[in-house]
Amino acid sequence: MFASLFGSLANAVIRSYRLILVSSLLITILSIVLITRLRLDFSLASVLPSGDQHVRQMLADLQDAGTQDVLVALIRIPEGGYVEDGKQLVDHFVQEMTSFPSIGALEARITAQQERFLKEVLLPHAALFLNDPQRQELLERLSDVGIRRQIQENQRMLLMPMQGAAGELIARDPLGLHTLWLSRWLSSQTFGGLELADGYLVDREHRHLLVFMRPQQPAVNLDYSKQLMAAVHTAAGNAIHLWWQSHPDTPVAPSFGFTGGYPIALQDEALTRSDLQNNVVFSLIGVNLLFLLVYRNPRFLLLIQAPLAMGVIWTFGALKIIFGHINMLTGAFAGVQLAMGIDFAIYLLNLYVEANQEHDCATALRLALTKGGYSTLVGGLTTAVAFLALGASSFRGFRELGIIICVGMCACLVTMMVVLPALLIWQQQRARALARTRPVPGFGMGYLIPAVMARPRRVLAGAVIVLAVLTASAFRVSFNEDMRALRPQKASSIALEQEMDTLLGGASRHLLLVTEGQTEQQLLDRTWRMSKALDQLQQEGAVSHYRSLLSYLPAPASQQQAEVFLQRHAAELDSERIETTFREALHEYGFQWLPEYDSYLKWLKTMLHPSGMIDRQSFEKAGLTALIDPFLISRGSERKLITYVYPRAGLWGKSDLSNLTRNLQQAAAALGVTSDQWRFGGLPVLMDYLKKMVWLDLRNTLGLSLLATVVVLLLGFRNLRLASLAFIPLVAGMVASLGIMPLVSLQFNYANFIALPIIVGIGIDYGVHLVSRWHEEPAQNMEAGFCETSRAIVLSALTTMVGFGSLLGSNYPGLRSIDWVTSLGIACCMIAALVMLPALLTLVGRKSAGAGSSEP
């Protein structure tokens, strides 16, 4: 029945080849128009699971916290230079960038609003900001002994050879009280590895100055990112130019470097475009060179390219209709599709070229489609449905990849089984038939297949032993949890980001500690208790630093404790006694009374007797609500308070985040905050959750892929035994590839795990073609039939591996690892099909014929 069906297809192509060619050309033109309207989509939503409640909650937290993207300017001071050399650069750079649209916050030094906060809010209410240890230290410093000790220390500092600005510092704060709250407040505004030099952010070695920019547009807005990066490079160039004018004799100027979400997004976009172009070009060159070496006929090669290119163009045109955009995954697999699509032509061309040696083009075409059309269709459909299993993935990126490759496989089936035959007929009508085309070379199959068929039992016994050894090895295959292994580490922005982490004394990417409640007071008190737990983790070295609303607005309970403390120790904190002791100590150590000391003692009296507690109204009256708005989010009656937590390390390890969360839960529980009253959010938490979902997706997609393949085989062969035989090379090949991976130090990661359903879709074809040929070929021609089909299998596997080999040139290690795993799997499936299946089919054929005699 199927032979007559494909015979009818051949006749239809012969009669209507002109209509087929014109129609395919029109579809191609339409697809090209659609492709020009495709857009690149690098947004987080383009790859994340859709419909997952936890993902929606984490995305909501990210949205409430505002853009997580930061642009960091790193100004390097040359060897022999001083921080003062870079301050001029920072000032010019910040001044020029201030006018850039939607630039948001520019943090290079203490801002004007922060200075006003220090003077108008913090200093008059300084005692309300102190925690328990700091309040005890305040008592000690304001005791008679403490006052004398500080004045003696002031004398020592002024007598030092490099006393610098010590005199001004002593005049402003002779009792050294500002460090009690300012050191903690300043550390909460910067990172653990940074200091302030005259208000500028510098590293501890004073070799770098930093500017943190928090634009109001996200980095995925590529047009904005391009404009922003152009502006910062222009501003940096202008600043260096001005610096040279004032330092003409200096041999080396400070330099600028930029990192953060914006340069990384642009590099990702450029690298992805480069990968897309290179993959297509290298696949075309590689596959075409392979065909040219095999067939030795350039005209034949050009004929194959046309339907192959049509299949790819149609696929990307369909991509515009179905999804409207292209992501990194769908773009990277364009070159791979070239090699996979050409597989469908190989089996038909192999039969066509053989028949064309003795028959005319039309007759050869009928024979090729009649003999190989059905197995090609079944093989193509098994590949398509195996990829379609990725469409069940909860990850949008993988789902789109599976669907579009399924569409691509179907498009290539049509072009190779309809358009290519039409081109062959068109060539014949132009008296330019390809009768002299060289048949597919033997690839050594003329020696391998007879040897395997001669001693099938020995071959199968050896194969089973090898598989047993590799099965034991497969249990040692490992999974690389580190997401950094997927990114191009040599990219300048990423390398600078790693340098930033070292300078900052902790990870530059933060977690969101989220608490929710009905009232602001409730949230502040709960966050206050959580801050004590964070302090504990900070002492243990797990947390580098955290930014909290409490650094601006202490919790009511904390302020009440401070007031009670001041009242309880009123006698020890008597202003008159402090002034008397202060004057005596100044006289004792040879200091004169300065006018600044009058205002200092007035401030001290105000600080020890605050007029009231600080609340939101205090900031509204001072016009400083912009300082607290990033932390407190209101949605109707619900309120959310966000604390920004910076871990000491980057949380790349498998258990890093879970360990940090568990430690914070234990510390918080001891302070009366249960785990249901807070949660971690932010990109690290989202990525950790997605990593766990990947495992679930892997199990589901691989299972669906295998199930879909089995169903198509059963429907195609309508025979359980034939379907089972066709399935054997796939199972053996996958087991072998898993066993070889540990032996060659190849690991799975969060990118190359999708190679497993790919191997299923490609590897099943080899068994399908051999079993189909065995089922249809007369027993006396079996060896010749196996040799002919095996040659096509080898060529098909080689073209597929060449196509995936284009990924080796990718800038992304994750994509390169997909090539290694997939090529290994395809090679193992091919070897299993060429060695195990002919031996097994020989034994089955003998038993079916009643020839159970011993082999020689």
C-alpha cells in the first residue's frame, strides 16, 4: 500500500514539477519577508516557565524592587598614582552622565540627600539608631575614663608625622562618637570591600574608584542599553581628555572599565548574533564540503542546497508566525537544522543515484521514493515528535525550541521529498540529468557488514560485554551545577564583574529579603529582628553586607528600647558631667577650647535627649522620602518591605543558597521570626528554583520523547517486533554514550541536558532504516541491502555531527557542550546500528527461515 502511495507521489512530482517549484519559490519569498520582521528576545520571560505560581511571585518581587540591573564604572588608578587623581575623573563623568535620560541614581559618593539625612535626621536622633552593643559602647565612651582616653588618643594622632586631616576630624568630633553609627550606616550604603575617601567610593587598597548607576530602564531594552553604553564611553573619554589637560606630565592616565547588566546584555546580543551567523555559515560549508567529497559533483551539490535552504527559510518564517521572536536557543540551532534536514535527502539520494546508473531520471525517482520514501517518512516523523516532546517543557525557551524544530523537520521532509524530486525532473527536462553522479562511497561497509553477518553471535556477545562495562561507568556521570560554566568567561564585562566581586569583598549580585504585612510598624519590627539574624550571619562570614530601610528609619521597637536605655542611664549620661570632664581632659592634655566644641556639646545634649521618635513623617517634612521608597512598597492595603542582602560568595554551588537560607531561618527563629513571615527573592533565588525545575523537565521531556518515538514506530511498522528491533540501537547508543562521558571528563549541565531528547530523535532513524530495509528486502539480497543502507547511515551521521560541530565555534561554553554530548550520542547510536542490528537481524532471519545452524 505504501509503495503505491509513494509511487503516486513520484508520478505527481513528474507531472507537476513546474507548479511545485513555483509554489515553493513563492513560499520561500513570503518566509524571507517574515524573517525580516523577526525580533531578538533576550528578556527573562522569554525562557522562564509560564504559569508557575512561585515564578510569578519571584518575578513580582523583582518588579517591586525595581530594575535589578546596575551599571558599574570602575576607575583604575595607575601604578604610582593617588586616589585624588581619580576624583576629578569621577566628578566630570558623573556631571556629564547626570543629563542622560532615565539614568536614575548615580552613586559615586554620598549624595546631597544623604548628606541632608545625616545632618537633619540621623545626627539629631543618633542615639535612636544604636543597637545594644553600640549603646553600651556609648556609655563607655562618655564615662570619665572613656573621655580622657579619647582625648589622649587625639593627642597621639596629632603628634604623628603623617597626621593629615586628623586635626579637622578631631575638631568636628573630639569624643569620637560619630563612628558609632556612621561606620555602620556607611557600610550599609556600600559594600564590605569599599571605603569612603572624602565621600568617594574606593576599594580598600585605594587603587580603584567606583560609580554605581541604577538606570530606570532594564538592560533587556537593547536600544536603551546601546545609547547608555555609548554615553558612558563618551563621558569617560571626555573625562580622561580633561584629566590629561590638567596632568600633561603624567605618563599614564587612570582608565575606565564598565560592567553590570547593560554591557553584558549588549555582549550577549552581539555574541548571539555572531553565533547565529557562524553556525549557519559553518554548517553550510561543512555539510556541502562533505557532500562534495562524497558525490564529486558540484551541480548535484547546488541542487541539494536549494531545498535545504528552503526548509530552513520556511522554518524561520514559521517562527515569526508562531512566536514572533527568536531567542538564543532557537537561533543557535539554525545551523544544526541544516545538517538534520539534509539527512532526509541522503537516504533517498542514495537510492536514486544507485538506480540512476541503469535507469532514466523519472524511473530512478519512482524506484527511490517507492523503496525509501516510507522509511524516510517514518524516520523523519520520529525525529519530529521526539523534538516536539520539548514542547511539553515548562520552560518557554525549551518549549519554543522543541516546537520550532518539529516544524523544521516537517518542512525539510516536504522540501526533500517533494521539492528535491521536482528539481531532479527539472534538470532532466533541461537535458542536464545527473547520470554520472558518483554513488555514496562504501565507508568500509563492504567489509564491516559481511563480517558482522558472518559471526552474529560473537559480535552480539562482544557488544553486550562492552555495554555492561559502559553501563557501570554510566553511573559515574556527573552534573555541573555552576551556571558560570555556561557563560563566555573571557567576555570583558563578565571578567570585570569577577574583578568587581573581588574588590567588593562579596558577591555583587544581591538577594531580596522580603517581608509582607498590613502595617508599616509591623514590617519594621519584623525586619529589625531579621537584621539581628543577618548581623549574626555577617559575623560568621556568610553575608558581606546588607542594605536595609532600618539604616534610615529604625524600627519603632528599637527606638523605644533606645529611649528606655537613655532614661535608665540618665545619670551616667548627664550632659553637665560630660562637659566638665571634657574640659578637664582638654586642659590636662594641652588642648585649647575651640569654637566648634560649643556646637558639638549642644548636639551631644540633643542626641542624649531626643525630642521624639523618627517616622515616615520625619522624612516627608524633610523632603527625603526618596531615600526610603526603594525599600517599602505599598499595594492597596498590603505592604512589602525589601532588604537587599549581599552574600559573601556568589551562591554558584549546589547547596550555597539552601545553606544560607537554612542558617538565616535558624537565626531568625531564635529571634521569634518564623519562616512563613519572610522569604528570599531576587535573581539568585529564581535561578536556583529554575535549576530544580530543569531536573523535572528533563525527566518529563525525555520520557515523552521516548514514548512518542515508540508510538510513531508502532504506528509506522504496525508490528511490535519490528518496532522493538528498530529501538535497540537507540537504547544501546544512549547507554554507551552515558558510559563514555565520565571516561572523557564530559559532564552534563543546564544546557546540554536537552541533548538527550535530541539524541532520541536522531538516533532512532538509523534503526528504522535498517529494519525497514531488512523487512522489505529479499533474503538473498540482504547483505547488499544492508551495505547500501549502512553507507547512507554513515553519511547521515557525519552530516549531523558536522552540523552540530558548528556549535564548537560558539562563544557560549554551554552551547559547545551540547555539541560534544550530541555528537557522542549520535556516534554511539550509529555504531550500535551498524554493528548490533545487522548481527541481530541475521539471527532473527535465520530463525525465521528455520536455519538455526551454528555459525562458522
